[in-house]
Amino acid sequence: MPGLALAIGRPIDAHVGIAGGQVVAISTGSSSHHEYTVTGETVNLAARLTEAAGTCDILLSDHVREQLRDRLAVDDAGQLSVKWLAGPVAAWRLSGLRQGSEAAGLPLIGRVVQLGQCRALLGSCRNLGRGHLVCIRSEGAIGKSRLVEEISRKAASLGFACTTALILDFGAGAGHDTVRTIVRGLLGLDAAADDRAMRAAAERALESGAVAQGDAVFLYYLLDIQPPPSLGSLYEAMDVTTLREGIDRAVASLLRHSAARIPLLLVVEDLHWEDRAVLMQLAILAAAVAECPAMLVMTSRVDCDPIDGAWRSAAGWASLVTLDLAPLSADEGLAPASAVTGVAWPLAARCVARAAGNPLFLEQLLRRTWESADDGVPGSVQSLVQARLDRLDVADKAVLKAASVLGQRFNTAPLAHLIEGAPDEAMDRAAASFLIRRQSVESCLFSHALIRDGIYATLLKSQRRVLHRRAADWFEARDPVPRAEHIDRAEAPDEDAAYLAAATAQAAQSRQSMALRVVGRGLEIAASAGTRFALDCLQGDLLHDQGSMPEAKLSFSAALEAADSYRERCRAWIGLA
């Protein structure tokens, strides 16, 4: 202000009051005149601090000073009487700023018993050459992924090669389903590997005997690359059963060959999102894991754990250890939080109490120790995510909001299309803020599904529709499944037709499981009778090819009801026959 006063040649005085906490944002007034405003105790306290501030003073509430105590130089400004509060409140005069530091890479809090069990299993696997299966279960955001990170770190220190497959409910993309991701990892390919690198890896695997020459066509299928012309006709002639058995055989062979050279840790996260066909593929893989020095760690939510009797039967004699994670106790969270992070004991205790046993919530609170842990702090991870998002500049926030439209895992190429620019610098800053993790030059992952969901929730519905429509345009010539999903979320009128096109494309590539999943969603939203008829017929064909005859009959019966011409009724009758 003194500089501005000097520039314009007239005196300008200012006094500022700052309080922090929750407010209510509303519009007030009548239909002829209304204003936008914020109300609440925090606003009133800020106004009282402003009144008490002298010329060129900035007065802070005790709450703000506590949050930023390591970044602000302050002087005691005495006590203020505020009529709506029971007693006087402390005020602090800002005298300067100082550089603060932020905790990075918090260690695992709690889970000592579970981590010890997994360490013992890793040691047994390496020393005895026998595999183990571990299923880590809990409710959402209780710490499954964080425990898996520690297990992977321990396995790497013991000489294990680690491969992780993350199952997503949305945004996975072509070539990144569970079994294909595991195969890429076993072949030493990262997420950014191009067609040339995958062909070279396939040739090495065939030459070394990791996969038999007779199963070459299945290896090409798993890598999602076009087989040589000599194998093309063989691929087209195979039925679903032959393809499935060949895939299981090729994956098991590759696993045994890889484990013979170096012990393996395979991680499959969020098993509850996977469909039945791929779950049974994982069961076959689990049976192979039991016969070699490898360990398969899976995570799932307790209320929808897909591991049942049929899965256990398909997994054979594999040993399965189930670890159910409960919320952290106060003792588990308090001592490590205070001792390791350097947070003052009272604040650490409030963080632990506020987290209510949720490790993700606790970690977020401890990362931002200047956020108070009392009732004035956001009461959910959603609020924490939004608060952290608001610390970024407008451009970076816009980039992350656009990225959230693409799902938990996303590539920078479609993101660049959404924002009409290069997102690299914004991604680097988001990674520094622990909001995302870079998996490769082009591939990124939101640090947690709840972080992605929290950012996505900040978008207005109109913004979501526009971004999903643009994402669908980008995927149109690249991958029909995410295109259909984005058209669906954009609430576009052609959403059912997009699902029909995607399902047809998946069926043509012998991806029956994915095709059925896509058809199911298409039928849920089908608006036109013609599209519903085509979807019912396609579903009937897919179920017939899988041997599910009663279900196929129901689909063709539904198609007959939707038919509105002799040609369509004939098609449905043939299906029923």
C-alpha cells in the first residue's frame, strides 16, 4: 500500500483481518435484487479483527496462526472481546513471512502385524521355492494400497521382481486389463511400450521357451498386437474355449519361466471391480503361482469380495492367506504420527482422533499439519482433496479437473486434447503436491481413487458433459469402449449406439467378457427399439458362444419382443432355434 500510495500521489491506508474456518456461501435478497455472500462465525471474527487492526496492520486469528506457525513471523496483538463468543480471543499481528517445509513420504502407520506376516511369506517363497496367495481386504480407503506399497518395497529389497495390475471401474483403456498388465510386467515391458518393443519381447519369449512356439498366437493376443500372417487364420478360426485355454497355458508358462530366474511378486489391486471371466483366469494363474517361487497379492473390499468357492476350486491347492484390515486404533496411529513426522503431540492426537482410524485421512492431515484437526477442519477426504486442489493455481486446477474426467489412470495425450495444450508442467506440480503419480512419461495415476473422485466432484454437470464429449471425440478412432463410456457420461443422445459399436468391436476381437459387459450397459440405457434389438441379439450370440444357453435364450426372447420387422423377428427366431 505505501508503494501504491507513492505511485498515485495520494495517501492510501489499509487494515486487514484474517480468520480461517468453515463458512456458508449463499445468495441473499429478493427476485429483484440479490447478492452472493458468505456467513458464519469465521466471517464475523474476520470482521472483528479488521476493525481492531491499525493502519497497515494484518491481524490473524489464533486458528490461522496455529495452522501457519512455521511459515509466519507474528507478534502478540493481545486479546479481543467478541460478543457472540464466551471469552476473549487471541489476535496476532503479522510481521513477516518465512520459508516453511512440507513433510514428504510418510512411512506406513500401523499394520505391523500384517506387514510381518507378509514378510514371512516372502521369505518362505524365496527360500523354499513355493508360492503363496494373499488377499488383503477392507472397506474403501482403510489402507490396502498403502500396505501393498510396503510389501512391494520389502519384496524388491529381497530381490523379487514386482508387477502391479490395478483394476479400474472406469478409464482402464485398451491393453491394460489385468492379465495383459501382468504379462507385460513378466516380459519387462512398461505401460508406454510401443508395438515394436512388444514384438521384440514376444520374439525373445518364444525363442527362450518361456512360451511354447505352438502358443505364439496366444502371446500375441495377450500383448494386443497383430499376429504374423501365418498365424492370422489360426487366430480367426479359434472358438472361445480354445482361446481361453491357450491364454491360461501361455500365462502359466511365462510365469514359471520368469520365476525360475528371479522370485516374483504379482499385485492385483481392487479385485472387486473385475468381471467373472477374468477372475477365473486369475484363479488359473494362482494355481501356477503355488508351484513356483512367486507370491500373488490381491486387494478387495470386504462387502464385495469375489473370491468364492468356485474361485478357490479353480486355484487348486494354492495356499491363500486372507488379511482383513480394520481401522487403526488410536495407539497405532498416535505414536508413529508424532514421532516420525515431527508433528507436535497435541496436534498429532487431534489428527488421529479426527481421522477415526482411516489411514488415508490421517496421512492427508499429517501431510498438511497446518490444517487444524479440530471440528473446523474439513470432515472428509473429499474436503481435504478440494482444500489441496485450491492451493494450485487456476490453470493447474483446470488441468487436474480435466484429467479426472479420464479416470484414475490417464495418459497425457487425451488430456492434451481436452485442455488444448501440453499438460506436462501441470502434472509435475500435481505430482509434487502428492495428488498424482507419474508411471511413465505419458501415463499418470491419481494417488488414490478418492482423490480422483474428489476432484471430479468439483466439476459442474455442464463442464462434465463438455469434457466427456471431447474425450469421446479423442477416443473415436482409437478405442471404442472408453468412447462409449464417455458418451454415456456426456449424456449424449447416441450413447446406446456407441455401446453397440463398442461391443461389436470387442466381440470381433474375441473379447467376449468385455463385450458382454459393454452390452449390459448398452441395454440399461437403450432408447431406440432398433438398438435394443441389436444389443439383445449380440448378447444372445455371446452367451451362446460361452455355453450359457438359458441366458442366451432369454436374450433372443427379449430381441423378439423388440423386433419391429419380419427380418428382425426372423433373426430372433433363428437365435432361439
